[in-house]
Amino acid sequence: MSGNNAKEQNGDVAPPGGVLQPAAVAITSSPLGLAVYNTLRVSHPRLAASWIALRPWTFSASLTPVAMGTALAYRATGACDAWLLVATLVTVLSVHGAGNLVNSYFDYQRGGDSGGDNGGDSALVYVVGCVGFGVVCWLSRARTGLLALLFFGGLSSSFLYTGGVGLKYVALGDVIAFVAFGPVCTLFVFAAQTAQASWLPLVYAIPLAPNTEAVVHASNARRAATDARVGIVTLAVLLGPVGSYALFVALLFAPYVAFAALGRAVAPAFYLPLLCLPTAFDVEREYRDGRLDTLPDKLARLNFLFGVLYTAACLLVSSQDMPLLAADACVKA
């Protein structure tokens, strides 16, 4: 199927400017994101299309690991460099945004998305990320080698998700999302702040990864029929509707089970993320009822709130009660 046929079936229309107006803009953007799109689409249609392809509503997947890595660094050292926090945040968000642009571009080329031809914009955003990385290296006492390994590993993953070999198209994109938007990002921020390499951020990042992967999986499940028609093989396509739902439920609720156990065994502060459970049940019900159009955006907001409460729990628990913190073996990075 050609890209144009796929776009017609998705219900997308092209305004007079010739730039596609995604029909999904209202269901994949926050109110603020949609407001920005509506502001830009008349006078700057190219920027409006790029804004949607950037998918800013997914940035919670980057914000929460940055917050967690910074919180763990503060608990481990008692200090936090505010300028370094800003630099790591800009770096991580830029790489994430560039990866989204690449993803939109290659999905569009394969006929699986209507994001438009915005691939050239990703190079500029990658440059911003590299400049941010340079600032991180300048501000941080950590060895550049470790920071470069983590940064370029994340950058490569963001491109290879759909660019190059296109790991998403051979059902490996979920693995990339799980690793990059959890352990790798959290360790990068922790190492930059503390100049130490440690297993601590890798372990604490694990509860963040399933919810982020749930966002990716729900988005792929929403497009599974279109992806299958154009030859894109995601995990949602391989598992089918029943298997995809089972995986989604496991990804969505596994962290809450872990926090219920931590709250009972370690400290009551770890019950904080359980405040998200009512919203999680609402999201699960929407998936079960087949209302997938609005699901990725709602999941991203749930992911952000979950990450904020988890980070708050780590800051509230005493150092003696923090699992692994007292016995953590850090080495100078």
C-alpha cells in the first residue's frame, strides 16, 4: 500500500498549504500542545506539522528518568547542581524529540503514519542535543568516556528505533523503549551529577520503564491494523489483540504491585505512587473497550504523575530505609 492510500484510510486531510494536517492531532496532543498546533498551522504550517511530529506529549518518558536520576544523586551525595540538571534535561529532551521526528518521518515513508516529511528537522534537534551534551561534559566532574557511552548509546537508540535497521519494524522497538527510557537515561543523569558509576540508578529506574513501554505499546496497538497492512511488524502486531491486551495489563500494573510490597516492607512513602491506581484502572478499561485513540496521551500523563510521586517517595524516605543506598558500591566515573 502506498503512503497516500494509507493516509486516506487514516482520515488525514491536506490543507491548502500542502502540509498534512494530521486528523489524530486532537487525540495525540495535550491541550497545550493542541493550542500550539492551532496557533502555528495558519501562518507556519511547516512548523505546525513539525510540532506534531515532535510528539511533545511523550516527553514525560524523558522527564521522569531525569527527575529520578537527580533525586538519587541528591540522596547519594547530598548535593545537586542546578545548572547541570538544566543541561541534562535539555540534552535528554533533545535526543528524545529528534528520535520522535525520525520516527514520524520513517513511519510516514512506510505508509504507517501521517506525520509528514519532517526528517530534516531531526538533524537540527540532534545538534541541540549534542551541544547540550558538551555543556554536560563541561559542567560535570564525571569522566567524558562514561557520559559519551551513555549519551551516544541513547542517541543511537533513538535513531535506530525507526531509522537505519528500523528496530521498531522487526518487533524490537519495545526493547529499546524499555532500556533507553529507564536505566540508560537515569544512569546518565546520576553519573553526570555524582561523577560516580553505580548500579543504584539502574535498579531504581526499573519501575519507570514498564509504564513508558505501556505508552509505546498502546500507540503501536492503536496502529496495529495499519502497520500490518504496510508490512510493519511491531509486538502489538505479533501478539494480536488478546496478547497485546495481556502485555499491556502486565506493563501497566506491575510497578504498582512492586510499590505495594515496598510500602509494606520498607517505608510507607513508597505507597505514594499507588495514588495513580484509579487512573490506571480507567486507562485499562479504555484499552479493554477498544478506545485506543486517546490512550497514548492519557498514559503519558499518567506516566508523568507516577514518576513525580515515585521521585517524591525516594526523597521522603530516610537514607537508612532506601533499598540498596547504604550498601551501594559506587566507583568514580
